[in-house]
Amino acid sequence: MNRPGRRDQADVGSFAHGAVREQTRSRLIAALRQRPMTLDQLAAALGLTRTAVRLQVVALERDGEVTRRGVAPGRTKPAQVYELTGEAEQRLSRAYVPVLTQLLHVLAARLPAGEFDGVMREVGRGLLAERARPRGSLRERVAAASELLNQFGGLTRVEEHGSGFVIRSYGCPLAATAIDHPETCNAMESLVSTFVGNDVAQRCDRAGRPRCCFEVAVPTEQPAAGRA
């Protein structure tokens, strides 16, 4: 019978420690969803030491999940109060995808196809309302668009072709809606086109696991050097 070596035991111990840390993190977030608390209040609510709670809170602050909200009377001096950030609350919600999906079903049923497509393209352009447009060569602007799609949850790369560039993704940040509503891809096409300041054609793959693909053509009046 083979017995685990020291390295195997260390790996098991590290995995168990990580699982406990994640469980503690989840419990702490759940407690702060109920109300803002001090470290002592969190320690009492979770049955943990103040030091263990403080380490978790520091990590959550660093990750943008927790923020400070004034002070409260403490045993010897005022104690810092912590609460979840608005971004953390949004990430915890599981309602966005089903609500958005149902909204698109309703719009698609009530609007003519052309009007529905126009609405989705307007949505795509509207996502850039508060974003500055990139400058530089077409290559640089396409790279910036690729990064923008990554910020929305994509995982993209830029490929150069004879006729221009292609932004290709390993997935789709709007996969839940793109399968049934290809107009979703047109919304992202309008977003990329407006952001880059150039004509863009979406060639997304919606079969099976959706993947984004946007072709950016070089304007005919633009010299080849403009791509560099």
C-alpha cells in the first residue's frame, strides 16, 4: 500500500487550507450583506478570532469587495465599520442574465425584426457613452477594442489579415442571449465599430459554445502604412 509522501501531504494541506479560507470569505461576505459591521462584530458573528477576520477584510478591501464606512464606538476606542461595495453586491446577483434574456425575448416578440436590430445596435453604441475613443493607428485602435471586449468578459486576440484585422474571442460575454438572439452580436458589432472608428463586421460563431469574431477592414483610401 503506497503512503502519501511529504509533498502529497503538503498539497492536501494547502488545498484544505484554501477551502477553509474561501468558506470563511463567503461567510464574511454573507454577514456584511446583512449590515455593516466592525471587526469585533464580524468576529462574534462568525465565531472567529479578530485577527482571522482582519486578514480576510484586508484581502477583500484589496479586491474591491469591501470598503470602510465611518466608525462606531468600540471597547477602548472608535472602531472602523466595514461594508460591501456596490460592485460586490452586483457581482453577487444572479438575476441579471435571466432578466436580460427574458427582456430580449419580449422585445423580439413585440418589435419588427429591423426595429429590434436597430434597438440592439443603439444599445451597443450607448455602452460607449462615457468612454473615450482610442487614438493612434488602426492597429492600435483595434488592440484597444480587444482590451475593451476583455473588460466586458471576453478573452480575445487580434489577428492580422490581408484585408485588415480580426478580433477573435475564445468565448462570448453575452453567450446566454447570443444563441437565441443574433442581434446581440450586432450590438457588440456597433460597439466595436464606434469605438474603433471604422467599419466592422461581426462573424460570430453561435453554434454550440458561442465565440465572438469581428472583422475590421482597412479603409480603401487609407495607405498600407496606416495599419502599422
